[in-house]
Amino acid sequence: MAHAEGQQHPLGIYIKVWILLFVVSGFSYAVDYFDFQGYTRWSLILLFMFIKAGYIISVFMHIKWERWALSAAILVPPSVLLVFIGIMAIESNYTFLTRILNFGPG
Amino acid sequence: MSPQKSSAAAAQPVELKPGLIGLAEDWSSDQRAFKNVSWGKAMMWIFLLSDTFIFSVFLISYMTARMSTAVDWPPVSEIFALSFGGDPIPLVLIAIMTFILITSSGTMVLAVNYGYRKDRKKTVILLLLTALMGASFVGMQALEWSKLISDGVRPWENPFGASQFGSAFFMITGFHGFHVSVGVVFLLLIARKVWRGDYDTEKKGFFTSRKGNYEIVETMGLYWHFVDLVWVFIFAFFYLW
């Protein structure tokens, strides 16, 4: 079996990902430093966030080398959170609207 | 089938197929779905999955509070700015904390690697470095909390804007800081065991009575990387958004 002795991989890939995480964190900080606003800001934040999260999960947490049985059990269930986010976004828009209508200055 | 034949068949290792076919075969197989993964590592993953949901619920409740408030959200970038004699630099402490946590993830991953190579000295040093950076992270968070508290931020009100800001901040960063603190304690415990050579002599754990081995360093690493991962999301959604 390939990983009978646990997850052992050459150090090079860890060092490369480590440097990459540093650089991308620098980019996310730059988004705030250069004060991007609106959709540019949000899409850049999400892009850098997913790059970082993806590399941490796949390389540092070894999901890249695990069998699909494990990686699917870990990665598929959180996708229901998208539905939850959608439901709560609709709910909060409604709350916001009623607050404006009932307590608004107009 | 003769007894000899069936025992020969049992000794034959089952071939594990890759990809989607492997997934279907693993999940529909006898006894265990996670082949070549020890129960300890699988359970750490299941725990981290449940923790994912806890942190997601916190972040979603923060989203709900922020989207539904009619009052402006406080200017996060300015609140978390610090000045070193000159103009205030936005989010500077948070940026330093982010880099420290990423660095500690790097030392952790190297500790796992040297653990499997049974290089005790390097593993202990790297684990202690990771713990030290975790502790300094918590220290900076304490600094940040005291600064905000002295600025008048409370879970129910703050002078900067929407009153939900305080409760979201203290709840989310507090729970994450608690995770880091617990991680530091466990890093120190495991560093001590590696130092004593528990995993070379396969000394039994006092609680589980199972033979120790270097895989525990990898399991510890999963937890530590998860803490770093959660910070990536908190940094993006709470501090930058």
C-alpha cells in the first residue's frame, strides 16, 4: 500500500505551498490596504480565501493523497451550508426591509 | 472450497481501486469504509467536520446580523488599525497574526514529516515552535480584545456603528482563540511524549491503552491546520469584508 507508513511526501511541496500561502495572504491584506470597494473587493477576498483554503486542505491536510472515500465524506457534507447561507440571506433581506419600513427615518 | 484455499484468499490483500470506482467499492465494502486510514485519524476528521459546521453557523449568524441591520456596520479596517508613531496602519495586528498562524502551519507540517522519519529531535523542536507561535497568536488576540474593550466595544453596544458588531466579534474570535489555546496545550503534550520517546517504544497511552505511534503527530497536525483554515475564513469575512 502506498501510504502504509502514513502520509510521507517530499519536503519541497510543503515549502512551495508555505511560500504560496504567504504570498496570497499578502494579496488579501493588499485588498484592504489599497482600499478596493464593492464587487472588486468581495470577489478578490473570496478568490484569495479559496486559494488559501484549497491549498491548506489539499496539501497540508493531505486530502489530495487520501482515498476518495475519506475526502468525499469530509468535503461533500459542508456543501449543504450553501443552502443555509441562501435561506439566511433571504431572511435577513426581509428583516432589513421591515426594519426600514417600521423604524426607518422616512 | 477447501480450507487452504479460503485462507489463502483471506491473506491476499484486496486491491484498492482509485477514483470514483474506489469510492463506490470502499463505501459498499465490509467492516470499514475508510481503508488505509486509522480510526484515530478518521475520528479527528469527523470531529473537524462537526467543528466546520459550528464555525459556519457562527459566520452565517454574523452574516445575518450584518445584512439585516439598518445601522451602518462599524468601519472594521479603521477599528483594527494601529499606529507605531506615524499614521495608523489598517489591520496591521491582524495581518501579523495571520502570518504567524501560517508560519505555525508550516512548522507543523514539517513536524509531521520528521515524525514519520522518527527524527525525534527535529519533531520536538518543530512542535515546540508551533506551540510558541500559537501562544503568541493568543497573546496578540488578548491585546486586541483589551484595546477594543477600552475603546468601549461591548457585546451589546459600541461607539462605532451597528450594535451587533461586538457580539459577533467576541463570539467568533473568542471561539477561535479557544481552539488555538487547546491546540497549544495538546502540542505541548505531544511534544513531551515525542521527547520521551513514547512513540519509539510504543508506550501505551494512559487513557486509550493503545500503543503510541507517530501517526498522532499527523492527527494533531490536522487539528492545527484546521485552526489555521478557520482563521482564513474569519480573516476574509470578518476583517476584510
